[in-house]
Amino acid sequence: MNRQDLTLLTDLYELTMMQGYYEKGQDEKVIFDVFFRQNPCNNGYSVCAGLDQVIDYIKNLNFTYEDVDYLRGLGIFSEDFLHYLSGFHFSGDIYAIPEGTVVFPREPLVKIIAPIMEAQLVETAILNIINHQSLIATRMTTEEMLPIVDKMDQVGYHAVECWGGATFDACLRFLKEDPWERLRKLRDGFKNTKLQMLFRGQNILGYKPYPDDVVEYFVQKSIANGIDVIRIFDCLNDLRNLQTAVDATKKEGGHAQIALSYTIGDAYTLDYWKKTAKNIEEMGADSICIKDMAGLLVPNESTRLVTALKQATDIPIELHTHYTSGVGGMTYLKAVEAGVDIIDTAMSPFAMGTSQPATEVMAETFRGTEFDTGFDQKLLGEIADYFRPIREKYIANGLMSPKVLGVNIKTLMYQVPGGMLSNLVSQLEQQGASDKFYEVLEEVPKVRKDFGEPPLVTPSSQIVGTQAVLNVLTGERYKMITNESKALLRGEYGQTVKPMNKEVQKKAIGDEKPITCRPADLLEPELSKIEAEMSQWKEQDEDVLTYALFPQVATEFFKYRAAQENKIDPAKADVKNGAYPV
């Protein structure tokens, strides 16, 4: 098998926790087991697989210069920690069930015994390799999408969200596809339906703010390649981080939709949402989306919220929720009755759970009412029939877990997104501190309050969750403060809805003056610099943007693309000596 560099196949969360342990000098040995809770597809047993890949991953685990440079560019890791990573190697022990062995739920497939920092790093990759968990939308290939596009184009959707968000990175990293070429192919296929993308405001599709010139150019190229609607959001609902993207979208003739990251808290009153909606309309946005990423919006509250927003603004209101808590369909029903204009759904094979309510179900719910969609159930059935075997294929090969299709009412109990909740459980189990789980859950809202009560959505959920864990495990609140927490408290992510705790802020950044301006105002234009840096790989204008967002992943993709075009086997290439056998 060809060598794969999977060192950065991990969560940012894992790396930030590593840095926390490094700064504390904590490196005791810990143990974690890899297991699954139930057999997929109601099978009586499963077969252990993926061990070869794990071995290959561990053997090749090291941080290259490019890896370290990429992490440095995120601006959240100390130089001391980066230096430690540059010499990193795995020294722990791994015990595993032999490849191909029949296995059953809740029995360890792999046991890791290693210093806590090493165990922290390898956790995500080993879980992904042995029992991969992911949403199928980011892994489905373009060729699997295209045959059904014509029928989907006949349904009458307001728009199809098919690009942006995590799909861009996944195209490059996992599928070795050009996301821009995917967009062009989808545009050619959807002749009657608008195409929509998810856009993280000043962060574009990444996790750090980019200069205005990069944001503007990305919007320009997105619309030029076929995007009609750009859904723009910010993890803090700081509208200053959205204005550049809105202006650029309007300039290019696109539909600018601003998404409100919905959350619950003292600050998030109906007056807050109404005022924010009015400000969004004044910014020039064409519509508003209520982005309920954690599935926290319950039916009766959706009535109150939609009614209030319709009073505050004349622009259309769209609602996006997840079925995580199990109330998504009822929430949509009440929201539509209250006047919401558009709801987001998914075809039934990929609906429910952490996804959206099912298109077919919602269409039938409104049949014969004033909200009748007119959708053809026979046509929807044919589309579902197409996707169903694809779904089963990805469940069978482990790429999609049946667990993501379930309901987790704890989302409502703790007001913590499902992904954040599972991260907390995982981290505490690793450290032999599962008994601290409820203590951490109690700490999360306290940290969130200290940090200005931000919505718990990427990356703020990771920042708050990590800090809560550290506060509990160290036995002293803010004895150790992560660099991400310092960045948030410094104002690098923008302005929070409520003031931050001044004492905590001072403990984190000392006498340093917090950022009060729009964070991107501190960034110099860098598009020309980026283009010069990657000029050897440029085959289209869009390549510059691909590199700007994901320089390391993009470079690997560009090398792969060149190898395919030139019929070079990269596994046999002697890059050092410039020998490329064909």
C-alpha cells in the first residue's frame, strides 16, 4: 500500500488539548480502547478491519516542516509547542485484535497505552480508521451525485445546498477531487434550481479570518462558477465579520443570506433576535436563516421566534434545524404556521438524526394545506431509491455510522451540541475522569458566561468545551488557559453578545488591550502574496483560493493532479533527485 501522511487527520480539539498538557508538563500514561456499541444493519457480528492502516499511520506519524508551518499559520499554537511537534514520535504500546477476526459490540478492538499527549493525538485518526464516523454529505463523490441531478432538478426546490462548508476540504483531502470542478458539473446539471453554499463569513470555509481581498475574490469565483445563494454566518453573530461577504455577494449579483447562529441564554431574548434581524436587513442581505446547528429550537419557541422576526423585517426567513433532539419535524410545522418562508430538509435515506427532517415527510405534512409544496411523491420516491443503496454501501464500509441517525435528547437537557458532548465524554474517558462528566457539564455554561455567552458552534464550542475540561481537571478555574481561549478573550474572533468576565480576561491576556475593531481590519491584503507563493501549481484562477484556505492539503492535491495528468506514479517518484518514472 502507498504511504499516506495522516498526521493531520485529527481534530483541532486534540491538538489544543495536547498543547494544554504540554504547557502544564503533564505526560502521564493513559489507556483508551476502541470499540463499537452495536452491529451495523442489525448483523449478528462484525469483522475487525483497518489494522494495516493503523500500523502504517503510526509508522509514518511525524510532523513535517509543512505540517508545523501550517499549524503556525493558524496563530493559536506557541513556538515551544510547535518545536515539540517537530520532533514528535509515538512511543506508546498498541494491542489489537488480529485483522479479519469476528468481533462483537462493546469489546475492545484496539487498546492504546501511551503518554497522554501521544494518546490525545492518535485518538481521532485511529477511531476514523477502525470505525469511521462521518456525515455522508462530505464523502459522496461527484460521480455518485451526477446521475440523480436531473430528477432532483425537477422537484421544485427553492435551492440545493451542495457546496461550501466542510465539503470543500473533504473534496481535496479525502476524495482527491477539485471542488471547483464539482461545482461546475453540478451547475451544468441543475438547470432550473438555484445552487447554495455555506460560507463562514470572514473565515470563508476555514477557521481563521482572512483579509478582505481573499474574501471578495472567493465570493466572486464562487458565483462565477455557479453558486446563486451564499449562506453567510459567524460563530459569534458579529455582523461586522459578515459585511464584506454580503457586499461582495451583492456586487456579483448573488443572493446574500445571513444565518443567525441560534442558541439559548440570558442574552438571546426575542428583542436581541429582532434587533439583529433588523440590522441584517439594513446591511443589504436578501434573506435571513435561523441556523439551529444543535437542534435546540423546540416547536413552541419556533412559533415565538419566527413571529418576532417577521415583525422585525420584511425579508424572507429560512429555518435550518437538525433532528438531533428529535423535535425537528414538529419545529418545522410550527415555524411554517408562524410564517417562515423556507425550511431545510434532506432526502429520507440521509435525513433525521444529526441531519435534517425528511423532505418526503415534510412535503406530505403540508399536502392539501395552504403550505402545500406541490412536490411529486413519486419523483421524491425515485430520488430516495437512488440514494438508499449508496447509504447502505457507506454504512457497510464504515464511512457512515447508523448512530448518526439516532436521537439524543441530551442536546436539549444540556444545551450542548452533540459533537461537543461526545468530545467531552471522549476526553474524560481518556484521562480516567469519566466521573467528572457532570461536573464538566456544569462548568460549560459558567465558562460560556465568562467568555461573553457565545453560541456553541465551531470554533467557539471547542474553545469553551476544552477550557471547561481543564478547569475541572486542574481543580482550579483558569489555572491553565488555552491559546484559543486567550484569542477569544482578546477579541480575535470578534465581539461577543455580552461583556466578558473582566477578571478572567485579565488573567488570560494580562494588561494587553483587547481588540475592539473588526478583527479583519488588522489584516493586510495578501492575495498577491498567496498567488506568488503557489504559482508553480496554478492551472486555473481558482487554485489560488484553494491554496489560500488549505495550503498543505491543496499542495498535496496539486501534486496528485499533476501526477494524474503526467501519468506519474507519486508513490515511486524520487522527489529529492527529481526522478519521476512513468
